[in-house]
Amino acid sequence: MDSILAGTAAFHRSPNRGGKFSPPLPDTIVIHYTAGVTLDGAVRTLCDPASKASAHFVIDRDGSVVQLVELDTIAWHAGVSGHLNRTGLNKFSIGIEIVNAGRLNRTAAGELLTWFGRRIDKSEGVELVHRNESAAAWWHIYTEAQVESVFALTQQLVAGLSIKHILGHEEISPGRKSDPGPAFPLDQMRARMLGSRRDLDEDDEVLARPMIGVVTASLLNTRTGPSVVTPHASVPLRRGTAVTVSNLQPGWLKITSPVNAWVRREYVQVATEQAAPTFADSSAGAPTP
């Protein structure tokens, strides 16, 4: 596999790097959020020698991909980390940073603010429970374009490298890091790319009993079939809407309530995966497919 991946929007060489991977490494992908809201800010930071941080890729809100470090070279993204019997995951992994503010603060007036005080529209926030926590918190959503871009990039890496593990920073540095957070469909991506466990992406699986899910997108389109080319089944469902899931296909869920339709899997949090959020929001953005 070429060290600079074809199809990226740009290559900006970061000076923050280690030596070459020892073959057959890398065998791991680590997913992060940037804790910011702009691509330029992330690239500047990850290319600044003073930051002592870098990653192989940064993915913008519109899904465009910028590469900072060659695939045969160690980047500085994992920090103090461990997985299985290994520590220092930089030596084993490709780092993907996604432009996302991460955890949000909700004011008494109901506004959502980033950790650095920037206001985030309510349509870009979602209340979810982190895998390493027990209480719900507010998180910056990932755009559909970002999720699709991360999936596509990861698929390329899995096909071209000896990838065995796809992990979140929160999993290799629990208690220290919380990225990519519950707003990113990490478990679904891992299962789809690696087939690591029987998951919601199995072909046309009819469930023995229905599951309950909650819409996490601002507006989620409903379809008559499991494809974006099929007609809309109803008006879009708003974030916070509870749905009953009866059937699964790769990337899609069949729901029977509140309408009979198919919806995109990435934008529904199923209650069996973690505690379902309990909130309602009337804010609306552009509907997802």
C-alpha cells in the first residue's frame, strides 16, 4: 500500500513523527476527535512542533481527508496507552482524527458550548451515555459525510494493511481520554470492517424480539427499502424519537414504530448497546438519508 493514500484532499507533512513501523505493523487503527471545530485549526496544531502531537489523517466536517504522516511512519496520537498486552500504541497504529468538539457543556439557559466556550447549535448536539461512564452527557454530533468518509478510509486501510484492531482513544486510554465518544458508531464500524462479532450488520436478520432505539440525527429520513435510492416512507424522524427495530441489514434497520420504514443504522442508538438517552429536541437540520 502506498505510504501516501490516493484520494486524500491534501498531504501536509507533519514534523511530529517517529521512525518507521516494524513490519508487519501497523495492525491497529485508533479513532480520535480533534476537540475542535475546524480542519485548519486541527492541521495547524498537529503540524506544530510545540504540540508534540500528530496523526496520519484528519477528516473535516464535510468528509474531506487530509493526510499528515505517511502510512509507513509512526505518528504521535495515542500517548500513554495500552491494549491487550501492548503499551504505547503509537508503535502499532494508524491515527485518524475527526474534526469534532467532543463533550459539550449545557448552560442553564439550554445553550451548548464547547470546552473552549464556542456555541454549538442544538441541532449539532446529542445527549448520550459514554461507554466508560454511567450518566448521560451532551456531545457534538459527527456529520453523515464524516461517518461515511471514516468508514471508507478505514475500509481502504483494512484492505491494504494488516489491520487486526480498530479502537477508540477512549478504549486504549480509559479515564484519560473520551474520544471518539458515543456519538460516533465505533462498534458498528469495527464489526463491519473486521467482522469481530455478530452484530447489527448481518444480512437480513429478523430479530427474535424487537429492540428499542432512539434517533440521534437531527432529522432522519425514512425509506421504503434499505437503500438511499428508495423513496421516502414518511416525513423525517426527529432526534429523540423512539423506534422499534424488527429487522437488520448491513447499514440499515427496519423499524415498525412509529412508522413502517427503513432507516440508516449509524443514526439510531439501540438500547441494548448502552443506556438509551431520554430527551426530546424540536430543533431541525438537514435530514440524513
